[in-house]
Amino acid sequence: MKARSKFLLGGLVVIGTSVVLMGSSVQETAQYFLTPSELANKIDRDPSFVDVGVKISAKVVTGTIERAPDGRSVKFQMADSTTTYNVLYKGVIPDTFTDGVDVVVDGRLDDNGTFQATILLAKCASRYENEPDKYPQSPSYPTGTKPAA
């Protein structure tokens, strides 16, 4: 076998191994979550799917957040366009967790239909806005400047 052929064969082995390793690592690290409707459909098809660990992404239903007095647990409802689930989470509550925010919860749906979350992630807003001007524009002061004392 010629040296050039050995070099090409070795290069193909290295490239092929790299592609296989990259493909397997992407599959292992990819995170997939269900919507409440997808979870409901899975349970309708297979009732034993209850109490199986899953991730769900949905919006927090406005006005349903009930924080415990100790600040270490929260009850709320999450929903998509057709399905709503009650959620109970015990742990550190993210600062960005508010009404109407998108959340990803990791946990299990119990026999009562309540999602027992072990992880709660609140998605950040896609944009932040400036605080409104404290000093509205007036003829004698430019916008946002403070009058002299």
C-alpha cells in the first residue's frame, strides 16, 4: 500500500470517528420537553405514563400563583392553548417567575393530575425595557434630567 493511500485511509478513520462522537454527544445533550397537550395525549394513549419523569414547557396562568409563607414552595397552573395542569414545586423559586411567564418544569404527573415539579425554570423576557423617566419632559428641562435643588 502506498504512503498516500495510508494517509488518506487514516484521515478518513479520524474524520469518521469525529463525526460519530459529535453525533452521539449531540443526542445525549439535546433537551426535549413536552407541551401540556402532548402530555395529555401520551397519557390518553398509555395511562401508565403517569408518574414518569418528563419536562414540560408552558405559560403560567395569570392569577394562579400561590407562594408558601416560607418562600420555598409554590403552587400554580401552567397551560398551553388546550390543556392546563396544576403544578407544585418545592425549592428555590427563580426571580423571573411571575404571572404569564414561560416556564419549563421537570418532574412527574401524579395520580391526582398535579405535576410534582423538581426543577422550575422561568424563561427570561426576550427584551428588557428602560424604566420610565422619573422626570417627565417639561419646557424648561430636557427629557430625563433632574431639576436643580
